[in-house]
Amino acid sequence: MPKHHHVSLSCEQRDELLTLIGSGSQSARTLSRARILLHADGNQPGGAWFDEDIALALHLGLATVERTRKRFCQGGLNAALYRKPLPKRAPEKMTGEMEAHLVALTCSAPPDGRDHWTLRLLADGMVEAGHFDSLSYATVRRTLKKMNSSRG
């Protein structure tokens, strides 16, 4: 299968990869990716290795080799070596004070005509108390589970 992404390392990049591998202070994944790039370099004496040979020599999957070459060609050395940053998570909806109110509500008597609190009743109770504009029962469940409550 013909290669669509050809790796051509500069002397500085090659030295950086060799130093990285020599130090051994990075994760195993990063070191494996560095070795892939060194073997796939078309500027090395003897030319680039075939992907199958790289995968066999480094005990990696063929897709890993192809993906690393592609990342290098599209994003450069750092993109090929390191993980992408994780997307930012939304802030927690429940603060500590709100959790305390939820626990107090859980420990109180259930509404008239009910034997016990359900997650939906607790969510509705928190909305009625003015803590939230809306609150899903899943958030109540997660919060109670996080607190090791027997209710969640």
C-alpha cells in the first residue's frame, strides 16, 4: 500500500528524538512514537523503513505506525509525540452547600402521600427550594452516589 504521509526529519528533529529516547524520562507511548518517526524518516541513510517492518521491529500495531506518521505530517513533531489535551469539562453543578441541602432534604420526611424519596422527587424538591432553575434526577443520583449514600 503506498504511503500518503512521508516523514522527513531535519537534523535538529532527529537529534531531539535521539536525545528523548536516550533520556528515557518520557512515557513508553512517547518513546515508541519517537522510535517510529526515526525508522520512518526518509532522510536517514538507507531510506525509510516500511510500516510493516517498523511495526514488527517495535512490537506495535500497523495502525499505530500509520497514525504516528500522519500526525507528524499534519501537525509536526509535538503532535506526533504527545497526547492531545483533553477538552475542558463543564463545572460541577452542585456546590458543597447545595449538597448539604440535598442531604438534609433526603433525611427529612417524604412529601405527603409518599413512603420514601425518589430521585425525581429530590430533584423537584431542590428546584422548589430555589437552589436550581432545573435539576435532573441523574445529577441527584451522581451526587448521592459520590457521597456513598444508600439513597442513590
